[in-house]
Amino acid sequence: MSDTPLLSQINPPHRLLMGPGPINADPRVLRAMSSQLIGQYDPVMTGYMNEVMELYRGVFRTRNRWTMLVDGTSRAGIEAILVSAIRPGDKVLVPVFGRFGHLLCEIARRCRAEVHTIEAPWGEVFSADQIEDAIKRVKPRLLLTVQGDTSTTMLQPLEHLGEICRRYGALFYTDATASLGGNALDADAWGLDAVSAGLQKCLGGPSGSSPVTLSEAMVAAVRARKCVEQGIRTDAHEDGDEEMIWSNYFDLGMVMDYWGPERLNHHTEATSMLFAARECARIMLEEGMDNLIARHELHGRAMLNGIQGMGLEAFGDIANKMNNVLGVVIPSGVPGEEVRRRLLEDFHIEIGTSFGPLAGKIWRIGTMGYNARKDCVLQTLTALEAVLNRLGFATTQGAAMQAAWDTYEG
Ligand SMILES: *Cc1c(COP(=O)(O)O)cnc(C)c1O
């Protein structure tokens, strides 16, 4: 007899996830995920893989052939691109304006890159000129950026950086995990060589799959790396002679050979996650990327107006804020964690805390994906105001709701 207690079937409470991610998945995505499995080389499955490539070209706004999924959370996509592109000794430039910029530096260092940074105070972003000056000085092989850094809620403008990178011969990457779908991103028009994302922010799915897209120049950089003999390759293969990529799982050359017509065995595609990613893209493209972004802008603005209407202060440079996440300064004397606990326990609403230099200073409230909705915004504002009042912080009664309604009806 085992001593392991018999546990009941998993049955998580119904929460409204209004933090910086993850958020509630669209029920359509959950339904897609509950579909039965099929074999990884079943023509139906490889057909789905091809469909996913085509769907995500629409999401990233690109014609890049190599638009696919890396299995794992968003960090898997980031790491796959960095380990596949960076050769030991390569210079990389990272404009750091929050936690995820530091993450890019850390991964690049693990790839033995020579990492150069410029830093902006948390709550601000860089001008294109500041980045160009640094590129001139450093002459990096890669510019590694974060588009929306959820740690600070700021959105780095990227539209002029591709042209600058072209002029100085740098490859241009961005981590769009937090921003894609909620803010404009035009991979081809902006000259991006690589973009990675995840499902659990504006895409309306669970974490666990990372859509990526790679330009021809990025593919050439990856293909220049030596490929290990896999014992399954029968054809002549054009992989180059630069140092081998140190990761097998994240070797994008091998991932491309699996997603491409060769269908060379690598990992087993995470089938249920692919079903999820496919449904996320279908939902987004059905709405239209422009409408989706406009919806995030509207509900983000309603939340901002509501918060300010309540007498709270928004964090950072509002002009460069992501549409989908808002930093709210915790008023002095208000116990930030107690507020979050009461929201969760009494209302089943989750909002985000912060870390690093902002720990204990701001809450982060998301309005994204499936939860970029009027009812979610109004419920969150009402609950937050009630909890603040309960804890003795006086607000202008009802003003938050009126300000949010004004946004919708104004
Ligand atoms: C949320 C977020 C991630 C998340 O990475 P996971 O591996 O999916 O947890 C990555 N980058 C940015 C900018 C994010 O905001």
C-alpha cells in the first residue's frame, strides 16, 4: 500500500487574471487544447504545422518563411534565437529599460557574447538617436531589444531601429512577448530579423509555446553554424562551418529542418500547445490585428482613466506605456500586498506585484487578450476602490467607474 494520499481531481478556482500575465485563456483556446492527439508525422499534423506558420505570418506581419513555434514558454523562443544567432565573442548591444533587458544580457553572456548595454531609468525608454549612437560606438553584430517590458510597463518604439541596424550591419531582434497583439508590430516594415513571443499575454492562450519569426538574414546566420550529425540525415545539407550551436533543443537549424519539408526528426512537437497556438492566431486574425490593437488601446485607456479618476497615480512615462499593462503607484501608507490579497480572496481578482527597483512601489494591472474587455475593467476598478476604502484610503466615491464609462461612452 502506498502512503500517497488520494487527491481530488484538479479544479482551480475561477479567477479574473488582471496582472501582467498570464491571463485567462480564451475558452476557444482551451477547447482546442482538449482535442485528441495525433502522430507527429500524420499528414493532418504536418498540415496543422504549415497552417500555424501561415497564421503567424499574419500575426507578426511578415512574409518570412521561417515563422514557427519553439516549444516552451516565451523564454524558450528568446533563448533559441540568442543561442542560434550568437557566436562566442560576438558583440551584442542591449538597451536595458527593465528586467527583461537584463534577461537578454544574461542569456547573451551565457552564449559568451561580448555584451554592451545602455540603460534607461525604469519608467522610461530610449530615443532612436540614443540607440544609434550606441550602435556607432559598439558596432554590435546584434541589437537585442525588448519591445514591451512588463516589469516597467514601458513600450520601446522600434519602427526606426531596423533601418539603423541595416546601415551598421547589425541583426535586429526583439522580445515581443508582452506587447504582440496589444501594440503595433510590423516585422517586415520595421526591418526585424527575429521576433519572439508567447501565448499568455495579449494572444489569449496559456504559457508554453513561443511563436518566432526569422528573416532571411537571420536564417543565413543560423545556417552558417555547423550542424551535428544526427544519424537521420540522408541528404547533403548546407550547414556551415562556424562553431556549433551549444544547445540541441534550441538549435533553430534543427527546428527549421523539422518544420520544413524535410521533416527531420528533432523534438516531438508539443501537439496540444500547437492546437492552442493555432486557435490563438485564428482568434486574433478573425478580429484583425488592427482591431485587436485598438481594443487593447481602448480598454487600457479606460483602466488608466479609471485609476486616475480614483485619485491614484500611473507609473512612468505614460506617453510610452504599453496599451495592455498599467503601473499604478501604491499610495504611501497603503499596504500593497494586503490590497492584492483582498482582491484575490474576496473578489477572485489577481493584479500584479513588482520586482527589482519597483518592488513594493507599484502594482501592475493588465488588460490583455481575452481580458481586454469592458466588464473586466469595470470589475477590477470597482473591487480595487472598495478594497482601498476598506483599508482606510479615501477615494472620490465612484469617480473611477464614471471615468472608465466616460472612456467607453465619450
Ligand atoms: C512575460 C514576459 C516574458 C515571459 O516569459 P515566459 O518564459 O513565458 O515566462 C518574456 N519577456 C517579456 C518581455 C515578458 O513580459
